[in-house]
Amino acid sequence: MKYSHSRAGRQFLVLLLFPLLVVDLLFPLYSQPAYADSTSYPPGRSLQDIIDAAEPGDTIDLPPETYQGPVVIRTRVTLRGGGRATLINTTVDPAITILADGVTLQSINVQHDQDGKTTAIQVKANEVTLEGLAIHTGGYGIMLRDADRAKIIHNRIRWFIPQGQPAGERGNGIDLYNSHGSQIGNNEISYLRDGIYLENSRNTTVDGNKLTYLRYGIHCMYINGSKITNNVGEYNTTGAMVMGVTNVVVSGNSFAKQIRNVHSQGILLYDVRTSSITNNLVEGNRVGIYMEKSAENELRDNVALRNFIGIQLSQAAGNQFHRNGFIANVIDAEAVDSAENVMNGNYWDSFQGMDVDRDGISDIPYAINPFYQRLISRNSAYQLFFQSPGMNFLSDMFAGDKASGSVDQAPLMKLDTKAPIGAVRKDGTVMVTGWLLLFVSVITIIYLGVLRS
């Protein structure tokens, strides 16, 4: 049986549109939810008037308008913009100041035109929720001061320059001081100074954030008992800078392409104690993991991949390194004044070990040689001779007492499968595009087959 071109074309069009109709019916991603028990206001009222008229506990659905800031919230209310209400602030005051406990802001667009130490949203109250906000700011994005148990989730924060104005001083995306027990998750922050800055803010969870084109993706100072997990940082000066902390977990993060500065690192640990750094992937950075003046920490199941220096230690003693993988780095490791670290069962791909009893562990230890690092610290011009035959010869001659340095007594002959070398940063857009391309390809093959029949 033969089909005409027009009939075949109609069948092709039906086949092409049917899956899209099914997706639209099953996944109404862009429809606005219907809220119950909320108050709607007619267009034209100022946002401050709307807030001032609310009773404690009220939920306010804003009309899809553009409002002028600044505004101050002194009553426990829920303010929802449905993704279409926009607040523009051109003053040096915060676009939104929250002074009441339990306030919730959802799906509001905030544009803050000022730079420097000014901020789009300032929180000075407890148990505040900021969710689904789109913030464009010339200064800071969200600033918390003495505000405990906040929930800051699913927000997008970017640097913004008003048209015709010069670039000013950038602030941090999310900035916490003396604000404990907060949850900061699944935010996207880019082009500001530091993505997430935490100081003197204990028991804080920073999870699943995406941080790009910043100085420090995550900057932590004195945040004891906190967790930094499952974050992705790319194209920053440093992925995560963790300083002056105890009992902190840094796990499941991916920091790649931190190469914008000669001092760029994937993870920087300074004065860190009794903390756990596990299952992280540091890839394509100048230094994968840099540790200084830190002790009694556990580094386990991390992978340093394609960095200039995989791991660099300075005055770091008494730490434990187990099942880490160092792969395709220009220099696997450097250590200066870093004795009495326990290294067992790490994989060093540049190390030629010997496994006589075939137990998967080299019978020859791997020693981190500090000669090159000490030499260039005295005269940086010697970096020109990196990996030269003469430099390698001198390194072997002046290796010194390996027993007093950092030595892996039982290096692995192959990478432990528990290390996160197979970690893939999932991008929903890429996955959807791939499936659509596959679908179009299959339909095209079917269509061409019908025309030939």
C-alpha cells in the first residue's frame, strides 16, 4: 500500500506533536498553583500599604505588577508573587527588610540597583523562609544578621548593573553573620563576590547550590558543626574556602575549573580541625585541595582529577588520608612542614608501585617530596625548570628523611571504586535536549521510510 506525501506528512506531524501534548498534560511546569486561604489585592496599591494592612498569619498573593521599594515587613505574613510580581529598589536601603519572625517570601522578582554594602533583602528575624526568589543586585543579594533557623532555598541571585551606570562594588550572594541553624539549599548564584558567605553561624547546612563566576563559591569562617554538601562550583577563584572551623562535614561537592587566579583552589582548608572531607571531586583546578595549619581531619574517598597540583599541604599534621584518588594531575602532591599525617590506601596514578603478593596494595611506599615546593617558595623563577630532568634529579637527591614527611605506606595499585570518579553533574536541560533529539531522529527515520514505501 502506498501513501501520498500529504497523508504521510500529516501522520508525521501527529507523531511529532503527540508526545509533546502528553508532556504538557502530565507536567504543567509553568502553570501557577492555585492557592487557598489567601488574600488578593486589586492592582495599583503600593506594596508597603498591602503589607501594613495585613494581619499576623495572612497569606498575600500579589497581582503581577511592578512595585517600588523599599518595604519593611513587621508582621508575620506570607508574601507570594507567583513569579510575576517584581519589586524594584533604587535607594540605598534594602529592597525588603524583614523584622518579624516566621515571614515567608515566595516567587518574587527583586531588582536592587545599588552596589557596595547595600542589599536586596535583609533579614533580622528568626524562622524566615525565602523561596523561589529571582534577585538581581548590584550589591548583596540576601543578608542575615542575628537571624536563626532561616530557610533559603531555590533562589536565583545574580549581579546586576543598571543601564548607563558603571560597575560598582559587588557584594555576596547570601551573607550570614551570627545566624545559626539555617538551611541554604538549591540556590543558583553567579557573578557576585562570594556566593555564600558564612561567619560565626553554627549548625548551618549548605546543600545542592550551584555557584559560578565568583571569588569564593562558598566562604566559611567559624561555622562549627555545619555541613557543606552536594554543591557544584565552577569558574570561581576558589570553590570552597573553609577557615577556622571544627566538626564540619564537606562531602559530595564538585569544584571544577577554578583557574582564574594563581592561588585558585578547588577546596581550601585553613585552620580546620576534627572535620570530615569526603567524596568530593576537584577537577581541572590550579590546586585541587589545599590544606594549611589543619589537624585531626579525615580526608577520604575524594578524587583530585586533572589539576595542576592534586593536593598541597603546608603545616598540616595529624590528618588521615584514606582511599583518595589522584589522577592525571601535573603534580600529584606537595607537602611542606607536614609530618605525622596518616596516609594509607590512596591511589597515585603517577606512582610506579610494586605488588609482589598481588593484594592490590603496593609493597613500596609513596612519599610526597617537598623539595620543589621549598625551592620555588624561596625563588619563584625556578618554576621554569618544573619537571625538567635536572629538577627531578635534585628532587631525588634531596628527598630527605621520608619517615618524617608525608608518606603513603600502602598506596593502591588501582583506583578504589568508592571514589567519586564517575560523578556526573546532571543538567536537566542537557538530558531533555538529548531525549528530544533522539525522538526527532526516530520520527524522521520513520517518516523517510513511509515516503519510500
